[in-house]
Amino acid sequence: MKSSNKKWWAMWTVSTLLLIGYYAYAMTNGDESNFLPGPSSHGHYQIELACDTCHGEAFAGPEIMQKACVGCHSEELERVEDSHPRKKFTDPRNVDQLEQLDARYCVTCHNEHRIEITDETGVTLPSDFCLLCHQDIAEDRESHRDLEFNTCANSGCHNYHDNKALYEDFLVKHADEEATNGHAVLPERNLAAFINAISDRPLSSLMASDADMPNTVTQDDIVILSWSASAHARNGINCSACHMSSYVADDRWNKSPSEAVCKECHAKEQEGFLASRHGMRTAQEMSAMSPSFARLAMKQKSHEQSLSCHSCHDSHRYNTVEAAVEACIGCHDDKHTLAYKASPHYQLWQQELAGTLPEGSGVSCSSCHLPREIIRERGHQRTAVQHNQNDFLRPNEKMIRPVCLKCHGLGFTFNALADEALIEKNFTGKPEKTVASIEMALKRERTDKKKAN
Amino acid sequence: MKHIKTQLAVIGLAGISMALVGCNEEKTTAAAAPASVSPQKMADALFTVMEADRATYTQKVLKRLVKEEKLIKASEHWKDDKALPLPAQMFRMASERAAENSSDFSYSLISAWPINKQNEPKTAAEKEGVKFIEDNPGKRFYKEEKLGGTTYFTAIYPDVAVSSACSSCHNDHKDSPKTDFKVGDTMGGVVIRIPL
């Protein structure tokens, strides 16, 4: 062997060993960022270093990844009555269609680590993908003849998963609604009544003098004052309920109870938080989300924060009025947020706080982004605040039924949600876009009736 | 030696009597392998269950509560309208549920005049079968077909308008391409596929 060849072999061996050593070190030290094939989408980037969450432990095949997708997203898909569920595509008669678009797997449309082609709804296919299966739509719908395939998913038209507010009969049913129902109010929060209904020890209101911390604990007057003005004191939740919770095995005084204690009464809310952009890192046992890590604009002063129940609900006071607006504005710094205090929604919120409008008439950040839901729990109905804002975010037609229609008519909602400039102004002004879907449905209804007669 | 022979005879007799006592179970296990059910028999049996379930729902639940007692409506948008699902929807929901739980067979409803265009005959066997059941009322269609590299035993059974509710609902639906169905008409077919 020539000596120059030997030199090259030696260099190759050394560089290979160095590379192996580098990656082995990275892997064993928990820094898996080297293995990322590319930046992740806005939906997953927070947990992109928890590789196993999606890929499974041994980087298993597509079925394991599908299971991971479903593990986090199935509840939402079920709630919105997914129009294209996997179960509709496993029938062998669809095999030709699957060659075009394998709708059995989420990753066909949501291909992760491809940020350069990922749209704001997390889709990585060209926007005219509906064409692959519905190319002959114009034959059935004259109204669709001149429409381009990249407009199918425009706000107020169609959505691949959630068409609950978009199906034709729904459009017809809601066609004549006013822009705003001036008397609308949100469902009243009633957790205390619910707890009383399921508990054998009815809770009664407490005062500062009722605080039941042990003598061994130093009293802090500000803390006691804060607590005595809180919904906790009003509804009989004493110091011991959190600080000496039976959840903590030995019932000793715990100065800083963990959030597992919150879950005892607020399980549904915590479940939503852990599924949300705010809590998804905590759910993966990673360090908590911080505004400094956000891709949206956040206020500089908030960068040091890390998110937990207490970042929005200050301990002892647990002021839900502050949590509903000021907590959000404390961090978020985008145009929509900054425009809120000049919006008609905020005016209503202020009027509610001033008592000139009934409770539930105001529109806070959380009225829309963490909406109230009526749920059934332990055989009783209660109002819960859905803390997973992702369920009502993008595409924005996800908000139509659970949020907008609570106070607005369908036509106005479509137009407003299609008007990006109006959204940026936090709905100050009137929609300047007109979505044709209701008119199309009405027209078809009229022609159909003529046919029937 | 004799003693050993006696012992063996006793053991032998005991074995035979044990076999006789457990003969029912033995028979089942032994018979299962050679006399396996043919794909056609399996498909026919599945269809019998599907048809029976749908007829029971239609007559004992829907007809009674909607038409006779007028307690509740049946609606295509049954969730929003807080109503009962239509029989065809019950059928499809069950078919999707079965598909989630088993890949040993699949079934669906197809028609040459579907309300949802995705349910018109797609494969060559479906096209041939739907034509066959329309042209030969009451007859069933069986064929093997290859889809995506797998061979299936495909059976298509006529889906007949058993009551005026079936025909009128389809005739009045704005997405229905046919508006003159009558009771007794073959409106489409139930397709059952078994991978071979």
C-alpha cells in the first residue's frame, strides 16, 4: 500500500471515530438537538427534543408514530366529528385514493421538521391537495365551477377535519342570524356548586379569622387577606385544603404545594393546560414553557417567567378577572393582543366589571381563547374553562361554534374570521370580507325546492 | 410382566374414558381445522347479521319512536338535532367501528345513485356487482378481486328499499341523483370484502 493511501485511510478512520464519539456523547448527555432533521412546526417545536414522544422508543414505524399523534389529538378530533377520520380510509376500496394521499396517517399532510413548507395550520402539502380526491366537484356543484382548488379551505368554506359549522344544512339554518345577539351571556362558572353537589360535606364561606393553618406556621397578614378575598375562601376552601392536602401522603404543612394539589378540584382545567401551548412541555416532564422560548411576540419583561397554574392565577388571590385579561397581556405582545384594549370586546368586559352589564356579558381574552364549556363530570353538569387554547386557534373556523356563535350570527362570524386585517385590530370595525358560502347554500336550497315543486 | 400389561390396560382405558368424557370439546377442536368456513359462507353470515341489526333498528327503534309514538325525530344531523341516526348512518358507523377493531373483513354501502359521491362503485368488481344486483333482483354477486396487492373475496348483496322511509328520504335529499325510488327497488348494495 502506498504511504499516501495509508495517510488517507488513517484520516478517514480518525474522522469517523471522532464523529461517532461526538454523536455518542450528544446522545448520552441528553442533547438530542443534533439529531433533529430540521426545525419543527409551531405546534411541536416546544417538545421537539422529547423525540420519543412522537417516534417511540426504538424509532418504530409509522403505526407507532400514528399512535403518538392520536394519543394527543384524538379527543379534539372526536369532539369536532372529524370529517376525514382514519377509519373511513382503511376500507380496501379506497386503495387507489391512498396512493394519491395516504389519509390513514396524520404525517401524510402534517410532515414534521419541514418548516419551510409548513403552513400556519401545520399542513405540509400544497394548498390544492383537496383536488386529489375531489377533482370532479364542479360537476356536482355549479357554484364551485370557477373556484380554484387552493381556496377550498378558506375561512368559512371547508376544513379537512372540522366542518361542524360549515355543513350545508347548518349554513341554511343559521342564514338569517343578526351580526350580534346583544343579550348573549357566557355560561356561569359553577365549580363550587358542583363540588357541593358531589361532596357529603357542604362548603360554606370562610373569613380571615377562619384560616386554619397550624400554630407552628408564621402568619402572613397579606397572604391571609389575599386568601380571604378569594373564591377559595368564599367557597369554603381553607388553607389546609391545599397546604395540608391529603394528596400529600403525611398531611404535614406544605409551604409550597405542588400543582398536583390544584388537580384535586380542577382536574379538567389542568388536563387542558397540559395539552396546551402553555403546558405541553410540563406534560412531557421538560422544563416549563417560558415566553422567552415562544415564537410569537412576547414582552421582554415576561421572558424570565416559566408557566404553571400560578403564572396566570396568582397564589392565594386566584383572581380570575386578572387571569382572564391582564395575565395574557402581561406576556403576549402581538398586534391582536395590543389592540384588545381599544376593542368593543374590551368595552363590554369593562362594563361587566363595572356592573353595568350582567355577568358573562364581557368579552375577555379567555372568553374566546380559553372558552367556557359545559361538561359532564361524575354524573353532574358543570361549566369548565377549557385551558387548551390550541383547540380554538388555527384554522380559525375551529372557533366558530364553541366561541363566536355564542354571541354572533354565522354570516358575520364567517366574514370577520376571513378578514385578517380586522383580526389584527382585534375586531375593532366591521368585516370587509364577504364569504359566499351561506349564499351558495341558500341558492342551492332555492333551486332544489323549485325542482321538488 | 402381566402386572405391567394390566397397568397399561388400565391406563389405556382411563385415557379412552377421559377422551369420551371430554369428547364434545375434542370434537370441536379437531373439527375446526378441516371444516373451516368458506369466504362465501362467512360473507353470507356477516350479511345476515348486518341486515338483521339494521331491520331491528329500523322497525323496533326508529319506526316505533319516530312514526308511531312520535317521541323523537330521525335526522341526518342527529347530533345537532338531538335526534336518532338514520339506519344507513347506523350501518356506516358500525362499519367504521368494525374497521377500527378488525382487518379480517370490511363492509360498506355503495350505490349507482349515492347521496355522497364517494359511495359510488369504484373498483371493477363493484361496478360489475352493482350492475348485476340491479339486473337480477334478489340475487347476490361474488367475485375475487385484487386491490393494492391483496386478493379479496368480494360479495355484493342487494340493498332494497324496505319501507317508504328509505325511498322518500333518498328521493327528497338534495344530493340524491335519483328522485324516483319506490318501495322494493334495489337502491344499492352492501359490499363485504374478506382478504384471502
